[in-house]
Amino acid sequence: MSEEIKLYEVGYLLLPMIADEALATEVAALRELVEKHGGAVETADLPKSRPLAYTIDKKIANKRTEFKHAYFGWIIFRALPEAAPVIKAELDKQDNILRFLLTETVKYEVTPRRIPQAVAEEAVPAPVVEVTKQAKQEVVKPVFTSEDIDKEVEGLIATTV
């Protein structure tokens, strides 16, 4: 028997027929299930309705039903390794869960979202630059002339042959 407590995450899809008001109750029931088997919930997210990438079938009341939307949520908890298969078996029995995935995970921090560059540029006005007549008349001289480039290429070719 291992005494090392590990960190687990369960991501789940709840049936879309659940009322929005009942979501908190469903999450509380899942938390109680984890705690009943010795798990300590660290954090959880209230499920949000999401379109699914593909339809998922589930047999409900002996009738096959297809789902294109579901409520996605997750719970992160600590538990002994022996508790994970028991919790998984209990989750399998839940009628309101369309699908779930229980994995061992590591502690991570959520990084703040960055503003996309295009949005950031639109939000900050570009600085006004005045171009003087003298700046307009200045001609930019090339750093290398075509003769310099030809000499360099010939030198490279001669050393490699």
C-alpha cells in the first residue's frame, strides 16, 4: 500500500439537459464523491456549456441519444493512489456524466492571457512623427555596393572549390 498522496484531475462532460440552476448541485455531488473516498478537493470549476467536436452517444432510459453540446467542468484533488480506481468506478456509475477523464497531474499555474498584437496596436494610437524636408531629401546610401558583394561571393566560391 502506497502512502504517497498524488494530485489528480478529472475533466467531465455533463448532460446538456441539466438546468443551469442545478449545475452547482451536480458539482457538489461530484466533490462529495471524491471526498467520500479520501480525496481532498483543491479546486473545481463550475461547468460551462460547450459545443462538442463530434457527437457523443449515450444510452438513456434504454434509448440511444446523440449529444452535440455538453457542460464541461473539472476538479483537481489530492488522494492516495488506491483511491483513484474506486473514484473512477463511482464516476462510471453517474447517470448525468456523458464522458469523463481521470488523470494524474502535476501542480501548475494558469498564466495570464495576453492581448493579441492586432488588438493591442488598435488600442494604442500610433505616435505622430513629423518628417522634415531635410529628412525627405536625404538619400540612404547602401552599406555594400554590388561590387563589394561580387568580390565576397567570388572569395567564398574560391575557398570552397
